[in-house]
Amino acid sequence: MFLLITYDIMNAKRLRKVAAMMENYGTRVQRSVFECEITDDRLAALLADIKRLIRRREDKVQVYPLCQPCRARLEICGPGEHTFVPDVFIL
């Protein structure tokens, strides 16, 4: 599943924690925007981590699932490239 995740965290300390946590799940494409290619189980873990770190009355995290046809139509204007996660990893 491909997700676009954005966040607006009001406290600098919580912001740093959320940003560091997000690095474990996806690719940063802007300061508070990540693209993630993850499984359902990994998504459940991500949401649990987010809920543990944020204050729901102050902070906002939005998760946008993108279907394959939508992702194929993605256009980038300016520097950057499409996030690509290979099907095969060589260790």
C-alpha cells in the first residue's frame, strides 16, 4: 500500500520525535511530508507510533492512501523524483 503522510505538530520536541519515527517508515519528500510503501501490519504499527507521540488536541497527522492508477499519474514539477521501493532487496 502506498501512502502520503503529512503532519503539523505544534511542539518542537514532539515534532522532532515524529519526524525521526517517520524516517523508519518512509521517504521524506518535504519537511512534514512522507511517502510510504508499507503493508497493513506496518501501517497499524505506524498509526500506533503516531498516536503514542502526538497530542490529538494540538497536533494533526493525515494519512492519504494512493491507489496504483493515482500513483501512476503523479507529476512532479521541480526537483525530486518518484519514490521507488524495489520488489527485491539484496543483502
